[in-house]
Amino acid sequence: MNKGKKYLVFFIIALAAFVLVAVQELSAQLKLPRISPNAEVTQSVGPSIIKIDYSRPGVKGREIWGKLVPFDQVWRAGANDATTISFSTDVTIDGKKLAAGSYSFFILPTANEWTFIFNSEPKQWGAFSYNKDKDVLRVPVKTEAAPQQEWLSYNLEDIKSNSCKFALKWEKLIAGVTIETPAPAKDARVSPAASVKQTIGVTDITVDYSRPGAKGREIWGKLVPFNEVWRAGANEATRVTFADDVLINGNKLAAGTYGFFIQPSAKEWTIIFNGEPKQWGAFKYNKEKDILRVTATPEMIPNQEWLEYSINPIKSNSATLSLNWEKMRGGVTVEVDTTPAFIMDKVKAQVGANTDDATLLNQAARFALTSKQNLDEAMTWAQKSVSVKKIYANLRTVSELYAQSGKTDDAIKTGEEAIKVGKEQDPKLNTSSFEKMIVDWKSKK
């Protein structure tokens, strides 16, 4: 098995560990690799800040609409947790009022029309506990054909002084609504602030920038001159933050926040990561503070009115970080560490900061169990979880750890207690697979 396939199997194991406990423990918070990675998009529109927090499934050769996502069923509008959207001010959605706050965002797709749903319960796993009675707003939406989009994405486009279009893009469809905010302040920026955040493996990559519009101007070689260092956005220089050490086009770059600049030419761009992240434009840019320079070959794209940064996964341990504006796109490949040892170090750090969180402790123990690492620590974490709050999930983890270490009697005893506690707490809890596991342990005594 090659290294890529080996780590893909590792991701699936880690995801299984996460999902197993997430069903019972909705406060789950241990950060593990996900097949559909987490992302955030934030945009200033007028006086309002709009933020979308979601997970990004890939098409992966599947038929999406009406198949993977069935028609006539409420869908989480992403993957993993239900998509969440928040507004810092009251807004209108296609002319309908919606109060400031955070909402779960669902979609009810049909063959001819979709319904966008804003629900008042923002923290949900998928749509399994969706409650129609908590819907605050429903808006009918027409879909349009679009170029192939491998990874589901949310975009805020057609930005005006107090409005924008909020759209979902996936596979070959796009659907969106118009969001209107209160009137902007007189000194509002012409190029509004935005950010995009993408998790690859367990590493967060964040771009903070401002978004100029093309507005009929010729951009490359004119508004943005060739052979000059450019702020790669508007207002302050663009900033890129890596939560962990990464590779940029194969070159090492340490964790941290960098000023991000571009020096474009007619055929090639130089991408610059500078050690001074807080600058206005490129007026005080100092080449001596450059940490890394790499080259990129830009490519033609359909017209992109408002400058946008995208971070799109390639594999489980890599992504493309791209600037898209007017009719050009240029970017770099970012690789992150996803080795089991690195992930375990991150798990330990999370446990160290949350020593009394029963959910996180149990998730950490299950991760260690399923990846067969640090089993002594896993038992300590699982038993501490039980001492904080005894539930089926953490008792089962203790039981399986006993079995892993050859203590079959203890495994059976604790497993039977787990089922008893689970049924008392939730009579509908399905424990059949675990019951079969206990039967198997008994048969081998």
C-alpha cells in the first residue's frame, strides 16, 4: 500500500471514531481529519458581517442531485454538522425579513425548485434532528446550470453597497438568493473585507483580504501593473495564516501569519510570503522580510467580477490556494502533515487544554483505540471521561480498550454496564453491533 492510500485508510478510521461518538454526543469537538473538510467564508456587506460555516463534500464521480442528495428530503446543505450561517445585523432574504443571529441552513431540493431553510437551532449533526417547527424563514429558489464544481462551495458575490448574492455551487448546479443589509456608513470601504478558511487534515489555512471589483477595468498589466509587487487585494495587504508548518509548492514554510503579495508578469506570477503581515497596501513592502518566494503560471477563467480567494482540496493532505480575479487565476499548492503521529500530537494538545470535557476525552480515547496508538493514555482518557459523565459512549470505549489489552472479563463487565446505562438514558439506542462484539468476546474465553 502506498503512503497516500495508507493515510486515506487512516482518515476513514479517524472519521469513524468521530462519528461513533458524535451520534450520542452533539457537543463533540475533537478536531480530526474529515473526508468532507470544514470551511468558513466571511464577508462584510454594508454594516453587516455574514459568516458561513460548513463542510465540503466532493462529487467523486457520483450523481448528486436526486441521487446522493435525494429530492423532496431536507438536506444539511453540506456534510457532517448542518451548515450554519450568521448575520451581525437584521437582513432581508429575497425581500423577506430575517433577524440578526445564527441559523442552521438546510435545503429542500426538488427536480424543479429548491427551498432554502433558515432554522433557529444552529448546532445540529446533519439533518437527523431537524425540526420544521423551528424554521424561521423558507425561501423558494430556482437553480441554474453551472460549470463543474468538484467541491461544494458557498460564495458571496454581486456585492453592492448593501446587498450581495449568497449562492451554493456543487456539481453542475448553482442556486442563490439576494441578501440585503441596512444602509452602509458614509465611510464604508469600496472594497469590502472578506476571509476564507479551509481545514486540510487538521491544519487551518486562512486568508484575510479585501475584495476590489473589476468594474469594467482592464486589470492585469493595467490596474495591476506587471513587474511590480502588489498587495494581492485592496486596502491592507492580504494576510495568509497557517496553523501548522506546511509545504508551498514543495518548499517549507513555518506556521504563522504572513503578508501575501504577488508580482505578476505577462506569463508568470511570483507569489510572496512576507514576514510583516500588517501593512497598508505594498507601500512599505520590504523584500528583505520575504520568507518565501515561489512562481505560479496563471490560467484563464470565466469572468470573476469581485476578487476572490479559494482554497480547494486536492487530496487528504493538500489543497490549492488561488487568487481569482477578472479572467485570471493563479495560485500555489499547500501540503500539510497528516501522518498518524502528527495527528496524535494534535489530539494530545486538545486533551491537555480540555481535561474535564467528557466528550472530548472520549473522542480522543476512541481515536487512539481505532488508530492503535497510545493505548495506555487512551485508557486514562476514557476512564477520566467516565468519571466526569458516565454514558454509553465512554463506557463502551473503556470496554473495547480492555478487550484490546487482553482483559476480556473486564471488557465484558464494562460492556454490559455500557449497554445498561445507554438503554436507561435512551431506550431507543441501537446497541446491536456492540452486543455482538460482547458475544464474540464471551465465545473466545
